[in-house]
Amino acid sequence: MRILVVSQMWPGPDDPDLGTFVAQVARALEDLGHEVDRAVLDRRGGPPTKYARLALAAARARRPDVAFAHFLVPTGLAALVAVRAPVVVMAHGQDVANAEQLAPIRGLTRLVTRRAAGVIANSEHLAGRLEALTGRRAEVIDCGVDLAAFSPSVTPAAWPGGHPRFLCVGSLVERKNVVRLADAFAQVGRGSLVFVGDGPQRDALSGRPDVHLVGRVPHDRVPAWIAACDVLCQPSLVEPFGQATLEAMALERSVVATREGGPPEFVAPGAGRLVDPLDVGAIAAGLREAARLPTPNPVARAAATLHDTHRQARRMAAVLERAARG
């Protein structure tokens, strides 16, 4: 089957961490024997006209059996306009949030889901939100985790503090709830907390005792940082899926994750703790409890294997094949 992947996020020379989960799916589909072409944007920023370039690239690509568009609007819309083949669209999170908040995007999202040959969402949580907006129920398939890249054999990075070692990976923005996490860590009173990432809330974290700001690191170095920690902490205000949480579990690390969104669908009881992201005391309790779990944590790895990216790619391929057959 010839598949055209259309995405507004793809790793590029200047932004190698952009859309790595989409590229991971494309590689897994190729590993399954499918022929994968792509029409993608591989850098952040730029004017809105970049989506016209994306549509033009999709129109100029070899005619596929099916197009696989990641993100509903604008990418899914561009694929439906430009590609002369059935289109399957996948919702990842921010696209659904945009539709919830903005009436014009909501109308276009309804159009895209109505005309698409298939719709996928990366969690039951997101599928429910999308169905409430559009009336169409998506098939739930997450992008999975590369069990080879996130293997317990990864060599740990040099850690700047003591045990228990808590790690947060991602942008330092309000949605990631990094300030409440730092406040909760202060209540724990021992160990070290490392933030890998950058963003506007960096100043609110700087200078705190035993809190270390590493900044952005190359994507291929993230597994080493996770391998060095005892607990990965992602108590986001809402998490449509929770990719970093799943990757940490694959590396046999316990997790503290938000109960708002996708993580309750895959964080097994022995793999970590789910917390109320608005309750600093609950986050602190989750940190203490997760730190008492074993490191390495084989329960976490076992739960993550159910989301092997090749398994998920086979499920996506079944949706794509149905769409290609009409």
C-alpha cells in the first residue's frame, strides 16, 4: 500500500524534535512493508501561507492509495483538498482544543471529520471530546513507543543531584503545570528535580533549592535523561495522551502523571501514580509514593509494551487499508 503522510509537524534540520511521534509512525509503517511518501512542514513558525505550501506539496506527491493526515485543521483540510485519494485523519490534542475554543475552526473540524474516510484519535479521552464536537466517533490508536529507542539498556545521562531523582520533560509552560510540580517537590524535602525543556515559566523555577534547569536537549538525548531518573513527573493540567510518560515506562521508570486526559488509560497501578494536577499536596504525595516504587520498574515496562509502535502501526494500517478499499 502506498501511503502519503501529510503533517504540519516533522523533524527537520533546525527542529529535530518537531513531530517525532509522526515520523515514528511513518517508520513503523515502512517496517511493515508499506511504501510511505510524505508532504510535511519540518520547521516551527512561519506565516500561515506555509499551509498552502503543504497542500501544494501534497498535490504534487505521487498519487497514493491513501493519505494519512496528522492533525485535523489545517493539515486534514489541506489533505482533503489536495490529495486525489481517500484521506484518514488523526487527532493529537491541540487540534481538538482549537476546535473547542474557536468557532471557525470548529466548523472546519466538523467538515474534515465528515468527509474523511477514517478518523483516529490518540486516546479515549480525546475521542470523546472530538465526538462531542463533531458527532463522529474516532478509532482510538496512539502512536505508541519505540521499545528499541526507549530500552532499559540506554546509558544514563550525568545527573546533577541526589536521590530520589525526579525528572520533568517538556516545554516550561502553564499547561505542563511545572510551577505546581516544583512547589510539590519542595514539600517532599529530599532528592533533586530536573527540568529538560525551556519556556516562559523558566524564571519561576530558577534558583529553587535542588531544582536544575537543563534546557532543551537533542531529542536523541532524552532517553538518557529518563534513564538517569527514578521518577518521571508529568502532572499536566491536561494531557491528550502523554507520550513522555509512556516512554519513561518503556525505560522501566515509575511515573507521576495527571489524571486529566490520556494517562489513566495506560498507567498501570504498579507503574506509577495519577494525581490531581491542581492539588499541590496530591502531587507531593504522588512524588513520595512513586519514589518508593522499584527502580528499575518492570511493571512499567510491561505496561508500555502493550503500546509498541509497530503494534500500533499495524492497527493504523488496518484503518488505512479499509479507507483505500473505499
